[in-house]
Amino acid sequence: MFKVMLIDDDESMRVLIEQIAHRGGYEFCCAGNGEEGLAMLRAERPDFLILDVMLPDINGFEICEIIRGEGRKVPIMFLTAKGDIVDKSIGFKAGADDYLVKPFLPEELLLRMNAHLRRRKREHGDDGDGGARERKGDVFRVGDLEIHLGKYDVRLRGNAVPLSSREIELLEVLASDAGSVFTRDQILEALWGSKEAADPNSITVMVRKIREKIEDDPSKPCYLNTVWRIGYKLADRV
């Protein structure tokens, strides 16, 4: 059974999300501040983490950076009352995979939770999806860029590129048919399991962050290209 963890100092929110997690058939654990949450995360090793931004000690962005700095791949969703794009950009830069703004519908949180955990199940090979497993060990190469499919390893000129797990997954989706255009809806479905499960703006933010790390000139990309009014594609040659 998958385990969902929440770090939030609001007791009513902890109660609500525990009910939602149990409704989805998941185990649940929670902490009320950052220090307690980091200790619990290391002990409980959850499959999905919901992280409030405004905490009494360490803010959620710093916690996310600490978790990613430790090499942990657990999917992280920020939960906050602050919905402006500046905060979202900071969150994705810190290594978050998703973002949900309060107040939210319980059904929306459960939908997103299910999507993330379905992806985690496929990655661990628990659903017998042989097609996904056969891709492990494959390497997509174009120019100086290498994407080691299924290994969360992207390299530029032989050096590891510091991408979040979700950013790497976006590149893997595009690399599955390099040169072809993927719409935003197709990318959302591939990453979250449903086009309604995430904010389409999250794709724009991720593409920008990826370009900053893999392109010599992010304003004139040669690897990750935009097809105006349609979507994005990964170059099959440069």
C-alpha cells in the first residue's frame, strides 16, 4: 500500500487530507513543522509528499531543496494559499512536481494524488507494464544531450544536468518520439495521468527551467523547441 505524507501546521488541514488519503486507500502520516517533517520523511519513506509552503520554522521551499539535495525522488506537491506565478516558479525550481492552491476540492487533490502514485507504480514495475520496463537502459542522444531513459539521468557534454524528477520525465516523454510535437494535454496526461490533474502553466514553467539547464542560449533553444499554439518537441537532430 502506498503511503502519503503531509507537512502542514494546520490541524484541520491534517485531518482533511488524512480523510482524503484513506478514501483513496493510502496509508497516511503527517507532521506539523519542517524539522519534525524531515525526520519523519527519513523514517517513514513515503511514496508521495504534500508540503505546505508557510510553516512555523523552515519554509516549504527550503524543505523541498533539502529533500532533493539528499537525492530523494519522492513526488512533492506544494499546498499553499499563495497562488501567484512567482511562488509557483520558486516551488518548481526547488524541485517540486506539482502545486495545489488552497482552497481546493477534495476530489481534485485525490485525482492528483492518484495520478502521481500511478506513475510511481509504473516506475517500480508493480503493474506488469512490460512496455515501460523494456525502455530501461536505453539512451536517447541528440547533439551533446543524452537522456538515459528510465534512470533519471540527463547529461550534457558528459556532465549530469541537475533536473527535477518531473523535468526529466517531461524530457523522456518528448524523447519517446523525438521530432514529433506533443500538445500540452498530451504532456499533462503522460506526466499526471489526466489533463485535468495539473495546471497547464506548470508545463511552461518546467520547459523554461529545463532550457536554462540544457540550452547554451535558452532564448534560442536548439534541443527543446516550442511549436507555436500547439506544444513542444525535442529535436531529433541539431
